[in-house]
Amino acid sequence: MGILERIKEIEAEMARTQKNKATEYHLGQLKAKIAKLRTQLLEPPKGSSGGGDGFEVTKFGHGRVALIGFPSVGKSTLLTMLTGTHSEAASYEFTTLTCIPGIIHYNDTKIQLLDLPGIIEGASEGKGRGRQVISVAKSSDLVLMILDASKSEGHRQILTKELEAVGLRLNKRPPQIYFKRKKTGGISFNSMIPLTHVDEKLCYQILHEYKIHNAEVLFREDATVDDLIDVIEGNRKYIKCVYVYNKIDVVGIDDVDKLARQPNSLVISCNLQACYILCLLYQLIHILLKLCLALPLVLLLCGHI
């Protein structure tokens, strides 16, 4: 049985299992199994040299920003507007097939902007060029998730799910859990506050699933099973994300107002090509990169931008 089939089998078992006190240990183990399998799935094939043609982009400037979104939502048009770099744009899907870099010059700051091929549902399973796209996204300091205002909610949920599945945590901070493997001494479990999601037995079971029998674990907050698994995996990327809703000229004013009021969101229309849009994005990217690079744990979760 392949990795994908095993993941789907475990997901089906989790869906069938009722969530209650009696099953929380079993569900915790299943979550750990899925996390291990997803890590295996996303590892590059043996003998692979990297991301593939068009994805080996050298990091340049004071920060890197990745444009992520479904095909034909306006990423290429936005890149051209912001940087002057030409990226093939059209109204049909999969126009961009490689990673197109551009540079923003703003207040003596150079910001690298990457137009990535459109992510499709199933990218975390290796469909299309999802694996390469996500690999480049993980190397970025900031993500601009470009969304079609008329399809925003469904697309945003799918993209967030895909990115979560490959270890990208958007607008979140690392869990306050201290974890250190040891050579001997067994497992030391402690917490600084009362825990409601994880107890000592569940922690032991998850560690044993990873074949870890000697480790020190200290909870500094009331973290979840998923948080513990993220810390054990150690390969998660916590990154600031701005949701850019494009094509607002095709939806009603009430919908635009609703989108604009959501946290970490910006509404635009590339078709209007208004200068103020460019100024807003320049300033936004510049400010957020300063926060991401200088104060990653202090000011990243401030709600509205």
C-alpha cells in the first residue's frame, strides 16, 4: 500500500471515530501517524537535485515574498504591476508554469517577489507542481495569498488546508513547548500550567509512535495534540500571510466591505490599475517584512493590518 493510500485509510478511520475522552489517545496516535506519512510524502525522491526546472531561484534582497493562489486569480498581473517583471498572464488556467521572480524597490529596500504556479487542490499529495511550489513558499518571509473575490471563501479554505498539510502555519506562532531528545533517562513530562488537551499518557503514546523513548517535554501553554506533533516534527514554518482579494469589481459593495473587514486582508482589483493599490501593497509588504525579520514572535498576530 502506498503512502497516499495509507493516509486516506487513516483519515477514514479518524472520520469514523467519535471524539470523546475514551478515544482521544487513539485519535492522537492516528494524527501522529498521518504527520509522519505526510513528511515522507513530501521528501524529494532519492536522486532528485531539488525543486526542478524554473524553481531554483536565488534568494535576493532584504526579504522574499511568495504569491500563492489558484490558477488565474491575478498573480502574474500583480507581479507586473508591482515590479515591472513580465509574467505571462491570461484568463485561462495554468498560464504560469515556472517560478517568476521580480524585485520591488521601495525606500532603499529591495524585496524579492515570486510568482508561483497556481496551487490546485491536492498539491500536498504531489499533484501538478504542488510540491515544488510549496517548497519555494517555505523559503519565503511573507506569503500573499491571492484570491478571487467571487470564490474567496472556498479557495481560501482549500489553500489553507493544503499549506497546513505540508507544514506551513499561516499567521500562527510556534507552540510554547520545550522538547529535547535525550540518549538516556526516559521521558520527562512537565507543564507550567494546567493542560486540557494533552496529558502525560497521551504525550508518551505520541512520542512512542515516533520511536522516541528518551526526551524532555515541557508545556509552557495549554497546547493541543497538533501543536505537540508540530514541535516533534520540527520542520514547520510559521509565516505571516496577507489575504489579497482581487477582482472586487465583479462583486457587490457589501461583499467587498465584508472581505475588507477580515483580519490580515486587503481588497484590490488589478483591472482598475489604481496607483493607490500599488502604494498600499508597497507599504504593506515593506512593513510586514520588517516585522517578520526583526520581531517574529511579538507583533505578527496583531489582527487587522
